[in-house]
Amino acid sequence: MAVWYYLTGPDQHGPVDDDDLRALVRDGRITQETIVWREGLEERQAAGSHPDLVDAFVPPPISATAAEADVAEPIVDEPAVQPGLIRNSRPWPRFWARLIDNFLFTPLLGFGIGLLAVIYAPNIYLQIVSINGVLFGLMLLPLVALVLALSMTITGTTPGKAIAGVRVPVPAGRNRALFFLVREFKVWVIGLGLGIPIIALFTQIRQHRRVSLGQPASYDSGNPVVVADPSQFRFGVTLVVAAALLIGSFALQAEERAMESNLKTTQGWSNPMTQRVATIGRSWKPEELETNSGRIFYFVSDELLSEALFGHEQLPSDGIGADLYAEALEKVLREEVDITTGWQPVTIFDMAGLQAGLRATGKAVSAEDTSVEVTVAVSGRDAWRTLVYTRGNSAEQEAEKRRFVDAMFATTK
């Protein structure tokens, strides 16, 4: 005798034998649209279309007494669907729900990781910035799976599933957290093909065909049927939300490509005091600051976690060398910069050729994790200086700092 199982809402019932199942049909507790399956067969389907149960839904003949009395007893082809019973599991609502979740949590996690890296691990942040945005998103997918499993465990849904009306029942007797964790990673591997574009295309087509044919997705085999049959209005709302997230994703990708480009390309900056042009990295954003004497220009590079000052002032008399100017500058900067090394002679370039200068390094007083490099040079009464503030010590930062300082002094007379 066959052993049967059936679903009402998200709950699984059974096992029951043939007689008990048919009694449930007669009582109206199992309708033609109730999902059933039996041992030995993995496929689930509506009771009314199951070959072993078709005869259970044949309406009884009209009695002779009723016919003679001319009593109209309407013959109903299909019993009414009871509220709460599963109608169908459609593939597209599930696809858009998953897309909403991925496009929502991937940038949020990326932003969170980037922010933590900026604060606690600048060198890691610089490595993240240099990674292709699409590749970084693929690397985040396992973490997204963890977040979605946690959301399902705590709330029973995710933002995408809540919007699209998708419900994932937990099998009877299964640990809720473990079930959702395993299922999410199965979706990542079997459904999304590890996020690899070409592979993901084929894996999603395969799962779409299975669900369209009334079969469970590969990662849901052996589990209760996923409910995914939203109304037209709800499905329309789902598409609108998904479209908004897609547009936002494209905008983020454009911003990431711009950041990558800024690290690889250059721009020209004109020194307004000499009209000489410096070639510096495009990531530097310049502006002039107000000052009581001389002129100071501020540059910031978010991609390199760096800031720089380029300044000029006219000395009151001849004969003031770089050593005296450096000593005076150190006293002025004492509240902002703690110089930790002595002033060392360096050779820098200006438009007249090689020029002797001095350089010292230290730490920002207000941020001990920020290093500061100060370079000064004096030509006649013209005193020039650069201060470069850097969080981190990557090779990219060091190389760009050298290029920036050389380019600035190359614009001096």
C-alpha cells in the first residue's frame, strides 16, 4: 500500500495510506490543487493531476430521487481552492526575489567591508579598490548567502522573498538554521553556478525548466514545495523594485570603473604662480585654501587614502636657506604634525634643473595611523613645501606620493 504526504500551507503532513488520503479528499481537506507525493517518487504534483488519484475527484452521479424531483444539483468540475493551500510555484517570482536580495545585500556588504577596511586596514582597502568590481561582487556571494540564511532563520523571509511573496517551508523535524544555511549554499553552487556568468546562465535555465514543469529545483529536492505564486500587482511591484536595484547597480559599477580609471590615468594641474603644468594622477582632487600669507593648494585622493598640501610663500629677505625654513616650518606644524625624523637632504627637480631640498617624516597628531612626509626647497626668496598625509603604506601609495611631489616641485622656478 502506498504511503502518501501532502501540504497545507507551509506545513507537511503524513504519512497516510491510500484509504486515509481518499477520505481526506472526500472531506474536502485535500483538493485538486493540494500538493501531494508518495514514497518512491521524488516528483510532487497537484492531487487532481496525479494519475493515482484522478478517480478520487470524479463527482458522484446524480441520484434518481433528485432527478425525479427535478432538483438541480450543479456538477462542479473542480472544488474551490481553500484559502492557504498551495496553488503553484512559478520560476520567475523566485528569480526576481533572488535578484533583489543579491543586488541589495552585495553592495551593502561591499560598502561595510570597505568602510571597516578604511578604518582598520587601509592596505586591504587599497587592494579592494584595485579589484575589478564584478570580481569583487562574485567574491561577496558566499557572504551574501550567509546573510540570507540568517535572515531566513530569524524572520522566515528575506527582502526579495517578502516583496515577491515567496515562501520556503522548513521540513518537519529539521533544524531551521542548518536547513536554510545548507539551502543557501546549494542555491549558490547549483542555482547560481558560483556566480560565474556563463555557468550561472546554464544553471538558472536548468532550474527554470524544472520549476516550470512542476518539479522542485535541484537544491529543493526532498523538501516541501516552495510557494511562489504572487498576484499580478505584487509581481509588478517586484519588477519595479528589481529594476530600481538594477539601475543602482549599473551606477555603482560606473563609479567603480571611474575609480579604477583614476588610479591609472593622469591629469594636468597648472601652478597659478608660475603657470607651469604638473602632471599628476587623476585621483587627486585639487582646491585652493585661504591663508594669511602665501598660497596653499589642497589635494585629496580618496582612492589612495591620501591628502596633500602644496604651498608657497615669499621670504622676508635673502640668505634664508632650506635648513632655516624647515626649522621654522616644523615649529609652525608642531600642533598638527609630530616630526619623528631629522631633516634629510634630497634632490628635487624644478624648471631650472636639480635643486637641493630637505625632507622629514612624522605622524599626524590627530591620527596616529596617518604618516606625514614634508619636503621643502628654497630658491632666492621663494619657499616651497609639500606635505603628504597617507593612511597605509602600500607600494601604490608610495609610488604616487613620489610622482606627486616631483610634479609639484617641477612647476617651481
